[in-house]
Amino acid sequence: MRLPLLAVLALGLAAPALAGGWDDTVAAARGQTVYWNAWGGDERTNDFIAWASGELQAQYGVTISHVKLSDTAEAVTRVIAEKAAGKAEGGSVDLIWINGANFLSMKEQGLLHGPFLQDLPNARYLDLSEGSAAVVDFTIPTEGYESPWRLAKFVLSHDSARVAEPPRSMAALLDWAKANPGRFTHPAVSNFMGSTFLKQALIELAPDASVLQAEATDEAFSAATEPLWAWYDALRPNLWREGKTFPENESVLQQMLNDGEVDFAMAFDPAAAAAAVERGLLPETVRSYAPEAGSIGNISFVAIPFNAAHKEGAMVVANFLLDPAVQARAQDISVLGSYSVLDPAKLDDAAKAAFDALPASPALPSNEALGPTLGEPHPSWMTRLAEDWARRYTE
């Protein structure tokens, strides 16, 4: 049974009385509307942000206006344009859901407010030790300029009624695709999910995956990707429509799995399929799993632009997202199904009980079954992968 948020907060999960600095931030935030620029392509996420806005309004007098993006770069470009125009205050973007190359770009150009993470009371629930996932974004140290809010990890989903034993490595996937031509595909590589699939394959197939943690040089890129392109050359003719066209994104691919057009879907969210089954969007026989060697994963962050008009409200939103009760609700597959970014060792018994009470699903893999998390490559690798794939397969 899922506990209502206010009931969970009553168990003592909310932050205790705070120092004057945070009290001043909360007071200044009251009445502010935070323009949160966040990907708008997922209905569950959109609903969760709308719910968060209602809770924040009731508790703090802060409202979220969800600026729905198809690409995070849209918001980054807006901030860059405002800086070029000399708009150092009153910017149009208060908070950005951000990762990887976009974060690196903003950090290098001095476009971020902060560091602010250490000022959030609920940051005490995070593992902030050096090198932990909460303080590194695609190999780039966050240095307090980002706050975590949800955990992501690559998984494949299959209909167990049609595929009893799915391939558990990229090499095995190639063999399966050759034996079952047309029954597997991936989203377009211009889409984040398609490029993530390529990165997963690259990590598994590269002669030395450790080179992916540094910026991609011409020599390193050529050596690391040679096995990947040989593998993909063999895979492509066996893809859906012979790899000549691809579904636009993971939502389209999920619908294709539901319609029986293909036998697999993929997501960067281990609970995506379970949530879809819960909502009747996938058959109850769908199961999700991670490759046996582990799957690529990262934490999604929020950041505040240097010229945000409502910095205090943005900090209140970021802190709210780290509340254990909010994180537990986000992990509920009937709500969002997003794995928590909090360190379980830092939670009290009441908070742990809230997580233990969450509904389960046969489509939801356990943390143990997900295996090890493979670190994201340096942002330069994804950029070059997408460009090289387009050059090889679309020109």
C-alpha cells in the first residue's frame, strides 16, 4: 500500500527545523513561479511534475511552470542568448533537467548558479563522497552546481510469451537478430535512447572500456569503435525494416512491442515497462532485464542558470525533489517508477518502510538483477558516436 505524502511526512521524513540561511531562502521563495525546463516527452514525468507543483504550492507557496522540452539544448541555447544580450538577472529559465554535454557546456561557459547543493537540507540523504554517482555527471565533477533527482539505467524489455530466453549481451543479441530478422530495432540515434543503445554496445565491445572515461581523441575513438561498427554492420540488415528506418523514440518502440511488431523495447528507466503494464500499455507478460555484464547508468540532475529570476524557488524545488517521501512516491511504479537517488544507509526506519511498502511487479527487475552500473562515457563520446553513425548509415 502506498502512503500518502502528507502521512509519510508526518512520520518524520521532512527536514527538521532549519538554520536561518535556509529559512531565508524559503521565505524569499514564497510566491515565486519556477520555470522548470524539463523534457516533456513522457506522460508519467509530466504528471509527476504537475503533482510536485501542487505540493510545493501547498507547502511553500512555490509553483512550477513546466516548460516542456524536446531537447535540453533548447534551454541551454536560451540561457546562452540571454548572456550574450547582457541579461545577467531576470532570466527566463529557473531550473533545468540536465545531464552530460549540456551540463559541461553550461559549466565551462559560466552559465550556472552555485554551488548550491550543499545549501539544500535534504542533500544530507545523498552519498556525496568523492566519485559517487551523486557528484559526477558523465565523468564531469558537478562541484555542487547540480542536484540529483532521479536514477536512470539502461534496460531491455521483451515479451516473455514470445521470447522465453532473451539475449543478455550485445554479441548474443546479434545472434538472436540473425535468427529472428526484423524482430528487433532501436530508436533513431538522433534520439537520446538510440544513442544510449550505441553507448551500451560500445562499452561491451570496446577493447579497453576505460578509455571512454576521458575525452575522445581521434586515435582513441577509432580504436574503441572499430569492433562496434563491425558488430553494427552485421546487425543492421537483420533489424526491423532492414535498419533503413527507425522508431522516433522509446515511446514509439514501446508501442511497437505492444502491437507485436517487434519483440523488444528499451528504456533508460528500469521501471518503465512495469509502469506501462500497470497502465495497460504493455502485456502482463513483458519483462525487463539488464545485460549480464551490467548496464550503463547515471543520475539525472537539475541545475539553476546564473541569471535565473527565481533562484530561491528553484532551490526549494530541488530540495523538495530530494525529500525521502517524494523520492518514494517517484519510485512507485503506479506514479513514475523512477529509482531513488538517495543513499539507503542515510535513511531512517520510517523512510525505509515507505520504500518497502511500494508495489512490486513481475516486470520490475530487482536491484540485484540489474547488476553493476557501467559509468557513462565522457560527453564527447556520445557526440562523436551519433555523428559517425549518421555518416555511416544515413548518407
